[in-house]
Amino acid sequence: MGSKAAMRERVTGWRAAAGVFACAAVLSGCDDRKAEPGVPDAGAPPPAAQTGARASATLAAVRQRGYLRCGVHQGLVGFAVQDNRGQWRGFDIDFCRAMAAAIFGDAERARFTPLTAETRYDALASDQIDVLWRNSSWTMTKDTEGRFAFAGINYYDGQGFLVRRSLDLNSASELNGARICVASGSTSALNLADDFRSRGLAYTPVVAPNEEAARSAYAREDCDAFSADISALAAARTTLSDPQQHAILADIVSKEPLGPVTRRGDEQWTALVRWTLNAVILAEELGVTRDNVRSLAKDSRDPRVRRLLGLESDFGAPLGLSKTWAASAIGAVGNYGEIFDRNLGPQSPLDLTRGLNAQWNARSGGLIYGLPVR
């Protein structure tokens, strides 16, 4: 089972040229430093009269509780995973920690609830978590059903296929008749059905209860290919006994804009999530880093930096936060590029390229664009 000969008995089709999408997965390498010493405390809320917005019931509950509850992936290398000491690390983890720093001035006041693809939205709707930071695709259905609000996009992804090199496949078009592992309750299952239907291809879905189970099924050779977001496939490849014997096909069959999700009805809370994400994105564009935020928060002459870090005007008040909320968030986890590099990029073992997740004004421009603070 799983041999090239067995595969060829099931698989028919034609080979088509496809563009190259280079990617790799990562082991996150973030450290546990707290907010930079010297960055003003963001924990004290501004006077209610200064906020100019309806007070957030979610923010009030978070403050009363003393910590932020984030729903995260139950185990995806690079995005959310517990290390051998039980500490949560990863790309999405750092964004949650940035929020805790913006609210409390302390990134350690974040708690993480691992959730499956099927349980994540129910957990958010039932107030088990305050915000969902878990590889969730922003789609029209999710956006318009009335329960949830997407606060932004922190990662642009796409769905692909992981296969064994021994099968000598170059395109998903050659997977006609194949067994394909996919997680239940995910957008990936719907995308897979749509893509193969549009191509006129047949396949046998091997549906697993969650992404981890789908990875395990692929590792056992219960299927010929594993379909999920490219980032998830790259992470899955790192867990296999011989990662070099597996390849991600060039085909990208969907657009997956991933980002944080909140409950509808608390606009100020959704804005707080949105602008914390935007603050670390804008920080990279403006050259504000984890190491220099303290000095820039004292004497920067750039008006854009001064507004971001609370030296001019008070942009924290409409969010129910202090003037230095963004400085505290950046001091705790760094800017977007720093978060990406240590979790998904060159500072991680697998060196994922920025691609679409590069800044808009980079030499090879991407889609990451900081909204103006003014």
C-alpha cells in the first residue's frame, strides 16, 4: 500500500504545468520575554469619558478576570504548539500575547484553549474564549451569518497537497482516483470537493476527525495525499519520519485569508483586536522593533511612529486602552516581521518564505499592509 505501482492502479489523469509555490514548515522559536522594561504600562484603562466609544463588555470581563482567553490550534507547528515544558509557542500565540500586553502591559496574562476545527466557533459563541486565533479562513458565509466578525488577516495561505515523492507526481491533476486525507469540519474538505468537481476528477475522501488525525492517517499510508492549507502541510511534513521523501505539489486550489475572529455585538472589542494586529504590522513598516521600541517611545521624530507609540494624541482611548498600548504590544512580541521570522521564517529550522505575507512595499511585494494610525 502506498507504492508507486499501487498508486498507478488507482490514479489516472494527465500532467499539467503549474506555477511553483515554495514553502516549508517551521518549529516556532519565540522566547518568553515579557514586555520591554521601560515601555510604559498599558494596563491602566483610560478614563471612560475619553474613550468616545461604547465601552466593551468583553474588555471589561477580561480585565475583571485578570487574563485574556485565546482559542488556538490544538497543535500546529509554527502557529500554535506546546513545547516540552508545556509552554505555548507559535505565530498565533504571539498575536494573542500582543493583545494581553496591549490590555494589561503583560504578555503573560494570556491563556490558551486548544480547539478543533469543528469546536472553535461554538467555543467562541458560548463565551469559552474571548478571541479566536486559530488558522480560520475569512469567508462570506462566516462573515454574514451574523454571529462572528473577522478583525483582520494575519496570514495569507492557500490549500495544496502533500504526497510521497516515490509516486512521482507533478500535479494534482494526476490524483484522479486517489485516496485523499482531509480534516472533518474544515474549509479544506469543501475546497477539495469543489476543485476535483471542477476538474472532472474522482477521488475517495479519507475524512479524519481533525487535522492531527489526518496527518497521522497520511503517515500510516491510509491515503495517497493529504490536502490542507500549505502552511499546515509544511508543518505536517516536519513530523514525518523522513520529511525529504514528501513533497508539496505546486497546485494551489484556494485562497485562505486567515485571521482572528470575535463575537458580533461588541464593536470596540473587535476594533481592539484589529488594531493590535495592525499595530505590529505597521511597526515593521516603520522600523519599530522589539529592541528599539523603548528608545523610540521616548524620542522618535517620525510623526507616524510618535502616533503609534503614544507620544502624540491618544489612540488608545477609543479602544479602552492606555496611550501606550501599541508600544507595550510591540515590546512584548516584536513587529510582524519579527513574529514571522522566529515562528515561520529564517530564524526557524524550516525557513518559510514571506511570499504573500511580505510587506506591500518590500522588494518582492506582498499583501501585508499597515493601516494608518491617525
